[in-house]
Amino acid sequence: MAYLFSRSFRYISQQVLSSTVLGVVSLSLIFVLGNLFKQIFELLVDRDLPVESVLQFIVYIFPYSLIFTIPWSLLTAVLLVFSRMSSDNELLALRMSGRSMFQICRPVFIIGILLTILSFYINTTIAPRGKAAMKMTLYNMAIEDPLALIVPDKVITQFPNYRIYTESRNENKLVKLEIIELDGDKHPIRYLKSKEARIEYNSQEDQLLLILEKAEGIIKNDKNPKDLRNLVPGLSADQTTIPLELSSFRNNPKKFKPSLLETDVLYQQLSEGDGLSDKKRNEILTEIQKRNSFAAACFAFALLGIPLGINKQRKESHGGYVLSLIVACFYFLGIIYADNLKDQSNAQYLMWLPTSIILIIGAFLFYRLNKK
């Protein structure tokens, strides 16, 4: 018990925590600003949104970046701290004082457990809540200013079964609009174009109405959407209205993707979802296990980082960054691979495979290290 208040315990804790916090801040800024730079530019310039709205988007998406940056930053911090302590013979001095490696590394294990708990709460509650709030912001934006959703010179894919493109905007109208309608399998079944179009919000049906003036188009005349030989060209109309559903923006748990719902809501859907398809059930189970696996990765990375950092025996910080990058890439690629198989029944177990591998390797290396 006295070791919990010893100078070495405080020293290692401060070193690991300060490096972890610095890594979380820097990596989160890279993830958020780097991945969202293009979207932020479009929100500011193309959609003429105020800076406050853009900052709101960043606040909503920031917790999602913590899912990745917390375990990665902890791994980097442990690698750097223990590599430096090993090179400076600080670990040797602690071992000669009679402490085992488990006693020396106890602050890392405690930090790993605490960050696992924090990451679990972020993964299951905060991050999906922020993503859902961002969706609702887009929904409110669509109601207040429908034109803001259609960015000139960019293909819009936010509306199910439609791909929309407009060359420019002229006051309250869209200029040179082109629309491709898709079927349930994402095969094109209709193409329309119009020199001018406008958008109105229908409050009764809660949908946007895309009104095309002097529309022309092509439609398929058979039931085989893959066969593009039989087309009906020359369709025209003085005015054509296309309804655009806003269901993908509304905060409706039954229509939202599992990644946008809190874990409690997902469990509720499983318990009440007698009508859930096997595909949807597998998606929900995979999403739940992905969140749990991401949370456990904090402790797994901390355990693996200790022996890797000590064995590296180098002071250069870039070596620790490169090694952490290799381990993180392996881990996240494994998660991505399992996520692509979320329709399958075994995908929820595959989500634990990268974390389990890191835990096993880390435990084995630490066991060998402790025996030396």
C-alpha cells in the first residue's frame, strides 16, 4: 500500500499521464481538423454557415475521435516513458531496490484500467450521442435552409436512393441540376436534368420537395436494372416534383444506424426487436462488441507498451512514435476488417480478435520481462 504513495509511483504516473494527455490532444486535433477540414471548408464557404455552427459540428464529432486517440496515446506514452527509463537505467535502479516489474508498472495498469472505464463510457454513450446530435443539426439546417444541403459542384449522397448534382446556385434556385434515382440495390433506374430547380420544405409530410422546371430525362423500361440497353429517352415535363425524405437526419432510433445510438438503446432494440432481421441484429451486436473492444484496447495497449518500450532501448522519441503507429495500424485494420463483416453472425466475435491478440502478446512479453 505504501508503494501507491511512493515517489517512484508518482513519478511514473505523472510521466505516463502527461504524455497520454499530450498525445490525446495532438492526435484529436489531427483527426478532427484533418479529416473534417474539407467538410468544414464546405460548411463555411459553400453553405454559408456561421462559424458558431461549424464549431458546434466539431464539438459533436470530437468525442468520436477519442475512441481512437485515447488507446493510441496511452500506447505511445508507455513506449516513450519506459524506453527512456530503460535507457537511463532508472528501471535497473528500481529493480535493484527490490521491486518487481509488476510493482514498478502498477501505475500503468491503474491508468490503463481507469482509461478503459472512461473509454467505455465515451464509446457507449458520449460518442453516439454526439453523432446523433450532429445528424439532428443537419436536419434542423435542412428545415431552416433547404438549399444549404445542396453544395454546388459536389455529388450529394445524403438522401437515400438519390444522387444529386448542381453546377451552381443563383439566389434561391439551383442551376443545371442533375439527379440519378437508384433502386434498393443502388442500381440507376431514372436520370433527370433541369436548367433550374428550387427546394421547398413540406411540413405536413416532413420532407423536402425538389421542384424541377422543364425537366428532361431517361428512364428504364424493364425490370433488369443492370441492363442499360433498353432505355426510354426523351422524357420531358414542364414541372416535376421529387420528394426527398429526411428520415436519415431525424433522431429516430428505429431508422438510425447502430453507430448513432447509445448502447442502452441498442440493447433495448435487441430485447424488443422480435421483427429485427438477422442482418440488423448482427449489425447491432457487432456495434456493441466493437465499442467494448475499443474500450479494452486501453489496457491491452498499456500492457503491450511496457515490454516493447523496455526492449527498444533507445532514447529517440520518433522510434516510439513509429512503433506505436505500427501497432495501432495493425489493431485498427483488424477492427475495420471485422466491421466490414458486420452482416455475418461471427462478426461480433471478430471484433475482439485484435484486442485479444494484443492482450496475449503483451501478457506473454510482460511475463518474460518479469522473470528476468
